[in-house]
Amino acid sequence: MKYPKSVLIFLILSLIAIMPVMGVDTYVGASPHMSATISGVNEFTPGQDVTVNVLVRNSGVNDIKQLTIGTIDRDDLPTTAKMVMVGLGAGSAPVVIKSDPKNIGDIKSQGLVTVPILAKILSNASMGEYQIPLTIQYTYLESANNDAGEYLQNHYRKVSETFPLTIKIKPQVKINVIEAVPENLNVGSGGYLNLKIQNIGFEDGKKATLKILRSGQSPIIPTDSSVFIGDFPRNATVSCRYKVAVSGDAAKQTYPVDVAVTYENREGDIVTSATDTVGIPIGGKLTFSVSSAPARVIPGSDNVITVNYRNNGDTTAYHSQARISAVDPFTSSDDTAYIGDIKPGENVTARYQISARDDAEIKTYLLDADIRYRDSLDNSQISDTFKVIVLIDPKPESSGLSSMLPLLVLIVIIGISAGYYLLVMRKKK
């Protein structure tokens, strides 16, 4: 009964001994083969924000396949580029790279990955071809040893390769503001901006329109922003005049304005150039002051006062009207005076009819005044409030005798009559 079991065990062991060992595929002499190109558009214009689409390819091929008996299977193929890091540099090109290097993972043999990289072409970039360096860093399985038969030792190699990528800068109209002259530009008013502009680019613009644009939060706001200039060839110079307004919360200083040109290029496309920013000096808000001596008023009577106003600004106030606020103890039936155009530094005279109560306190008063005018764009403006000094003088002493004059005349008449009567009566006696 024991022999059959022994025979069974012997047969099983014999079967195990004669089974073939499974083979493992390994590759000899292989590694990744990386390359990079720009996918899609590689031609850009100065001042443009762009996305450079880089195509990263692994074309590595397993050269020799070896079947090894009794070895351990490998985790990676030597042609797989592992932990691939891609970074684009500017080199000597007029480009600013905005994207940091990117980890795009593993790329197997014959695999490819598109990597979008953000960049900006400098506004002063010159026409031509430029090389920008792309760096690819990765690791691959260089060898794997299992001499002991039980353990597998992998050897990885780190690689860094740089590939030049070609970009092209297209010709473009490039503007340079040669001259910027403000005309009656003051805080809170409107005026003109005169510009002289040159095309210093490599493109001849057709059907061109020169535009001025508000620069960020600049208080200079264009109200007439476009001037059609037609053909704008290379090295040509044009002069343009624009209407602009200046915010009332600005200060007397220089503020930026952006200038650009829209035109038809040699390919028939309508494009806009990079902007050129120019500083524009702004004058302070137009102010006025009183240049005459304090006005004097007698209480209880009508008075005509004269006030001289001075334009303290550096631009003309057109069609001006001066107003004075008559408050208690004053009243006025004519508190507004037309004073016409007031040039910078000029003095003009206004007259008002004003009365003071008979019981008004004898002292110095400050009355509010302002001037409404029109700026060079015929916009209605009003000045800040300023003060007019008015003195109430005491009534003249002669005024008391004047009130008693009728009584004195009557007394004189009575005295003369009485004297005449006495003289006549004495003659009769």
C-alpha cells in the first residue's frame, strides 16, 4: 500500500525537474533618442504674446533583443525616457519666456508630447530668424544585472540635451513718437494733443490709422482718438492732432498716453503695431484770485462794488462769468457779471450791485465767488470757490445833520419871519 504513494511523489518531482525554464526578453544597446520641433506657427510679430507649441518626440529603437534563461524581468525598457523635464530659454532672441520648466512624465519609444510654452516677443524686436534653446532632461535604464540570479540591479543614467528651435520675427510698422506737444491741457478740462510720429520699422503700412489710447488709469482720456493717415512707409513721419480730456482728480504733472497704428500689411492682413508710450505734461486746474482792494459798503444803502479777478492758470478761460454769493446781511439784485475771455495772468473787472442791512455789524466779511467759463473744447467748466473781501463801513457823521436839515430850514424861516414882523411893528409905532 505504501509503494503507490512513493511512486506518485517520484513522478511529480521528476516532472518538475524536466519542465523548461521561462525565458525573459531583454534588450542590448538601446536608449531613448529625443528630438524637438515647434508645432504649428513659428512666425511672430514684435510685442505679441505667443504660445510656442513644442513637439517632443522619443524615436529610440531597441536594437538587439536577447532571450535569457532564468533571469528576472526588467521593470523599464532602456528606450523609455523617464521623468522628462522640458524648459525653453530665450538665448539671444528678443523674447521673454513666461513658462517655467515643465515635467511631462515618461515618453516611451515612438511616443511624442506637445508642450505649450508661453512667451512674449519684445516690442523692439528686429525682423529676422532667431534660435531659442530647448533643454530636455530625462533618465533612462542603461543596464540591469542579476548575476546572483535572485536580485536585479538597475542602473539608470541622467541625460540633459539642448535643441535649438527656430522662430521668425515678421516685419512690422514700428512707431516712434518724436514730439508730443499739449495744447491747453489742464486738470479737469479738455484740450488738444499734437504728435509727430515716425515709422522706424521694416514694413510699409497701407491704409494706416494712428490711434492714441488711454494708458492704464492715466487721467488723460482721448475723446477723438483716431486719425487716418493712409500710406505710412518705412522712415515716413506724420503729424496728428487729437482731442483729449483730463480728469478732475489729476495733479499738475506728467502722465502717459499710448500710441499705436493699425494698417494693412504686405499680406493684406489688418494688424496693429506695438504701442509706444509717451509722457504728456498736464497743467494744474485753472484758478482765479481777487487782485483788487477790499470792496466797501455803507449799511442801509445801495452800493456798486468793483472786483478785479486774475487768471492764475496757464490757459485762457473763454466766455467767463463771475458770480458772487450775497448772504446775510447782504442782498443783491445783480450778483453775476460777464467778464469775457481771460488770458493767463490777465486781470478783468466785474461790478455788482449790493446792499447791506441798515443794522449790519460793522466788520469785514468774506463772500464766496466763482467763475464759470468754457475751455478750449467749448466744455463748460466752473472754478473752485474763492473769497471776495467786503468791508461794511460806519455811516458818515454828516448823515445825522442831513436828516435834521429840513427842521433847521424851518427854524431859520420862522426866525426870519419873526424878525421881519418885529421890525415892521416897531416902524408903525
